Amino acid sequence: MANTNFTTSIIVEKDMHTSFNAIKNFKAWWSEEIEGNTDIPGDIFFYHYKDVHLSKIKLIEMDTDKKLVYQVLDNEFNFTKDKTEWVGTKLIFELEPDGGKTNIVFTHVGLIPDYECYNVCRDAWTSYIQGSLKNLIERGIGKPNGKEGGLNAELVKKWGLPNK
């Protein structure tokens, strides 16, 4: 049980193509603090939230309108003993039609309950996927981290993490 990867899912009131394109636009639902392309296979992007979380991520697989797989190449948290807990993990988005809607399953392969960051990361991913991404797909506007805070700032406060 302790080796269970984090998974969450949503059903959205949009087609697979619209949903797929929204997922690839990480700046619109995860963070405005992303440098690089999040939608081109083989490209690497850099995510950061102040010095709380830094990550380099590569799009390694893309099956148009069906599946996206990103690999975390480098990662650093400032609130865990092991700063590199996400290194080598994968972010997988799988889409399936569901009666005119789209079912999206997000799995962070390698994010397991044994990780020190698990509770924080579980809450963050749940908020981003079930809130920000779902809103982006259905309403055209997400709630990504802004340049000065945003959704992640709320989690920093909730978990009592360093906020520099």
C-alpha cells in the first residue's frame, strides 16, 4: 500500500481535443513561473515557485488527444530532507471519451505516501487538477500560481512551509 502512486481524475464538459490542449498549457493551470515549452515532445521546461520548489520537466511521450507523459529530470524542495524526491518520477495524463465529456486521469508515478512531500504534493496536485485545470478546460480560465504567489502560496501557508 505504501508504494501507491498518487492519482486523481476529473470528468470535464469538453471534448478530448480541447482538454488535451489545455493540459499541455501548464502556464495556464499550474504556474505562470514556467520557462520553456510544455507542449513539444523532447523539450524541457523549468518550473519554480520562489525557492520553495524548483523543477526541470521533459515531455517524453505524446499521443495526441489521448496521453501525455512528462518526466521530472531535476527537482528541489526547500522543505524536505531529501531535496530531490521527485527526480525520475513521471506525470501522466490519460484522456478517454465519456459520453460527450472527457475523463482525465492524472497519475504522478513515483509520488508515493513514503515521501516527505507526499501530503503537500497530494493537496497541491488535487487543487491544480480538480480546480485549476478543470476550470481552464471548462471555462477557459485556470488558477495557476501567479508571479507573486497564487494557489501555491495558500499551500505554503497551510503546511507552514518556508515562504521566502
